[in-house]
Amino acid sequence: MKNFKHPLMESNFTKSDMDSVIKFLKKKDILLTQSINVIKFEKEWSKWLGVKYSVFVNSGSSANLLSILIMKMLNKKKNEVILPALTWSSDVYSVIQNNLKPVFVDIKLNNLSMNLEEAISKINKKTLAVFITHAQGFNGITKNFINYLKKKKIPLIEDVCESHGATLNGKKLGTFGLISNFSFYYSHHLSTIEGGMICTNNKNIYELARTLRSHGMARELSNKKSENRIIKKNPNLSPKFIFLHPSYNVRNNEIGALIGLNQLKRLDKNNQKRNKNLKLFLKLIDPSKYYISYDLKGCSNYALPIILKTKNLKKRNMFESILYKKGIEFRRGNAGGGNQLRQPYLTNYVKNINFIKFKNVEHVHFFGYYIGNFPNLTENKIKQICNILNKISFT
């Protein structure tokens, strides 16, 4: 196994993706900024996912930011958002940057997602929304949880950035919440170089997302009757420069949309390959050393999870040194670097943290990892990786 290497990610781009871009660039009088291909990608993505509306933006982080801003605009009386302590940082940024209060809950190890019972216990009159993260391809919700939120009239926002195609009872994640967010970053199931998507079945939220994506301009509304009414109300303003809300420019472009359209054709097939890799990986690694009791129902795996059963930091450091030597790239802490409550950016926002109350996320923070899983990962290489892992002694 000399010169063995296993990178964290491999390029998700194919010759077919590049050919679609080259063909487009050879056309005359092309428009590279947001135009007809962005609209087409939004429609095709909505059809694949099973929602009415999608808005293509420049990143999953921007999708998070706009989604929370929209929630704040729709309900100014509530200010708390419940989040898992294991998530990507931008989920939390979107809350604090909108001057809202993040309320954290622990996770469950079997799906790396928020503890739903604990989330329910944190719901009160100030709760604006529950912002769940479907981490690393696992489903994080249940039908009972969804029904409870509906009964209490608490909106659900789904972060599906790492879980394209994952399902609950055969229905894709990202269709259960009032809003859902996707990321199309380089290493994700589908990539547009950089990019993200806001998805919803709510027409009003869709229109808000369209305007907020583009400086808050009225001309971005899809409903031209609404735009004309706004123009008539503002006779002293240029019809093309009416800014409805203080906002941002988080548009994407035609090239990203073209790549997304091409990658969407093979997304389901690639997801099947990733899941097959995960099942083999969990079958082969030693359950006496590593946690393997994940809930794979509805999974659309993003990366191969490794959670050590040891709680000894010296043994953990030994484990990491072996992976370095063997050429296996990894990230400690799983999604977003582990427990967000330990990150410096939260110092001024969350005080007097009792880490004992975050038992599972704390273990993942110090003893949890992920390594790369991609569609062209071979069975032989998975066996080699597991052989390396299983030979590591924690005694």
C-alpha cells in the first residue's frame, strides 16, 4: 500500500459539464449574469425536489441568510431560532446577523442531527422557527415532529446542504419545511462551483427571496401585476430602480446554472453509488472501535462518518497521526468543525455554556470525523481504508 492516498474530495465536474459551458460560451451575444439558464435550472431543480419554487443564489450560506431574514420579516414579534449545536457556521451566522437569538440543542449520534425531543422542550412563545440540519446525508426529522410543529404553528427551516436526495417516507428532504436551503459547493452531491438554492411552496416567500437576492428590487418580482402596482405607488421613482427592502446581491450566473442542469441528470445515480459505498464501509469497519449504528433509512450519503468509541485524547491523537501517515485526509468534528458553541464567533452571543448538556455533540467534536465518499470510489479502496482503520489499536 505504498503511496496510498485518499483525498477528502474529488472533482465533481465531468467533461460533459465543461462541454455544456464551452458550447454556451461559443454563442454570440451571450449574457453571463443571471438569465434564462438560471430560470431553467430553478425550474428543473424544483421539479426534481418536488417543490413549487426555487431561487438560485451564490452559496448555501446566502440561502441561509436570506431564509432567516425572510422569517424575521414575516414575524417581528418572535426572536428565537432553535438550532443543533452540530451544524455549519453559516446557519448560526444567519441567526445572529439578523439580530435573533440562537437556541442550541444536542444531537443524536445515529443521524448526527438535532435531538428532536430536546428541540420540542425548548419551544416557547418566542420561538420564530426550528432550523434543522440534515447532516452528512442523514434524515433528521420524523413525521411526529413535523406534526407537532404544525400543531404549534412553528415554521421548520431545513438545511439540506449535505443531503441532496435524502428522504423521509419516500419524500425528499427539503419539501417538509416552510423553507429549505441547499448548497452546491465543490464537494457536495451536485456542484455549480459555488452556489445554493432556496426552496419553498409559499408564493410570498418565493417573491421575497427573488427580490432579496437582487438588492431588494421590485423588478425582480415574478408577478408583474404586483410590480406594476408598486410602480404606480411610487411615481417619483424610476420603474427599474425601486428598492423594496434593504438587501444584498447574492445572485448566481448562467455558467453555474448550466453546470447544475448537466449535473442534475446524474444526481440520482451518483447518490446510489455513495449510499452503496457507505453500506460497505459500515459493514467492514470494526464496531468494537467505531460507532456504526447509524439510521440509514432515507440516507443520501455525503461523507463516510467515523466516530471513535474511545474517549482518550492521546489515543485519538495517535489515530490522527496514523491517518496522516497513511495518506487518508480527514476532518475532525464532522459537520462544520464540531460543536459550534466552542467557536470564537459565538463568544459575545452565548454565555455560561454547560457543555455537559451537549454530551453527543461534545463526543463528535473531539472524537468524530469524516473522510471522503464520492461516486467513483472503488470497492477495493474502501476495503483498503477499512483495513487501515481496523488495524489501529486503541488498547
